[in-house]
Amino acid sequence: MKRAITPGTFDPITHGHLDVITRASQLMDEVIVAVAASPGKNPLFSLEERADLARRATAHLPNVSVEPFEGLLVDFARSRDARVLIKGLRAITDFEYEFQMAALNYELGKDIETVFIMSPPQYMYLSSSIVRELASLNSPVDQFVAPFVAKALQEKYAGLRSGC
Ligand code: PNS
């Protein structure tokens, strides 16, 4: 049984994330989308909200599950008996950060391998932060995220604007 983890902050999950998760699910028997608490990134959505959106976005993939986690990624991977971390790689700008994380994770857990999947051209520029910025400026984000994610963004920013 080949089980992999696709980790991220998923604030919120985009079509780019879904592309990587889908391709990982075709390579592996089982994929766990690990939604990191990432408190240092001060996420827009709560951990449970991010996990819920990721669950809905991957509901059609039978061998994919979603779990929120806190703490070290390698510890989470071990606790789920997974030895492979699968990450998406967009442009060369991602490389240094991902290279550093892969090297660190290797130091922390030599039994765990990081594997990269290249983003297709149409998602090279796409990131959660770009989607958040567009939504915060009331610009439509329907071509980048699932409809319920676009709605959640709209509601979140409407709430923030009204002080709720
Ligand atoms: O989507 P992101 O924010 O680029 O994902 C980064 C993530 C969540 C994979 C990374 O920050 C992470 O692994 N966080 C868990 C804490 C950890 O293990 N840190 C040490 C490795 S950098």
C-alpha cells in the first residue's frame, strides 16, 4: 500500500492544489491531504474551515482524505505510516523554498522522501495568496477555485469589511 501526504496551508485550496492532489492520487494507492495549522502565516481561514474546503474539493477522489495537523510534517507523516511527501512545483521561484523544506525534512526524517510534481502551465502563476488578494478586492476568482471556495472567500471578506 503506497500512501502519500500532500501537505500545505491551503488558505484556501485552489485548482492548482487540486491538480497536484489529483495527479498524486493517480500515482499512489492512498493520498492524505495534510492541512497545516501554519500559525506563523496568520491564515485567513481557520484550520477547520481550510480542511472542510479541501474535503469538499476532493470529495470526488475516492482514495483521497483530508486531515488537519499541527506540529512537524514528518511526525504527522510517520503517524499515518506514510513515507512520501508530494508537493507541487510551479515556477523557478518556488524552487529555493521547496528545496530548503525538502532538505530540512530529509534531516528530520531520512525515512521520508519528498517528491515534486510540476504544475501545468495554466497553474504556474496561481497561488492562494493571489486568490485571496483578488477576492479581497472584490474581483471574481471563479476560474481559480471551486464555486464553494469562491463563495467562502466572498463571505469571509464581507464579514471582515463589516467587522464581523
Ligand atoms: O502551502 P504552504 O504554506 O507552502 O505549505 C507549507 C507547509 C505547510 C508544507 C510547511 O510549512 C510545513 O511542512 N509545515 C509544518 C511544520 C513543519 O514540519 N515545519 C518544518 C518543515 S519546513
